[in-house]
Amino acid sequence: MGDMGMEVSEANANDVSIVALNGRLDAASAKSVLAGIKELVKRNRFNIILDMSGVEFIDSAGVGILLASYRAVDAKGGALKICAIQNQVKSIFSLTRLSEFFEIFSDRASAEKDFD
């Protein structure tokens, strides 16, 4: 998974997939991020943590992709949780009310523990 403006890495911890994003979540990278989430769903990986500690920027396309990712996982009865949001991205989450859709954790360990 990845795009020139976004590096995406995936790891698994038991039945939880951890997707770490690094870069800009914008129109150029958003579709590849959604494709990666949908690929996890196809592989029956429905418990997903998005580690956004490396995301320094998000635009409206990024917001839309996060919502589409949420819907794709939720439709299969799974959960998409977000952790480690940087302050500048956190303000976008507040403005767009994304925090009403997602469970947001301060760090990856807290998000993983919540799946237990």
C-alpha cells in the first residue's frame, strides 16, 4: 500500500491489523489508502487500527476516505479505530466531527488494548 505523498505500512497483532500512515492524506494519496483498507476487509481483517502519528496533513479527500474506510469496515461488523493524531490533524477532526464516527486513542497500545 502506498503513494508518493503517503507511506503505508501494515502489521498484525492477533486479530487486529495496524495500518501506519506516514505523510499527507490528501487527494493524491487517499484512493490508495482506501484500496488498502478494502483489501484488508477482503482478507477478512475487520478489526483495524489506523496509526496516524505520521500524518502531518489531511484535506477534504482524506476526510472522505476515512469515512469511506469506516463504512467499509462497519458494514462487515468490524471496527476501525484511530490513534496518535497530530495536533494539526486533530483540529480537522474537530471541525469535521470525524471524532463522532471514530474511537480515537492517544497511542497504538491503547487502541490495541481496547480490542481485547
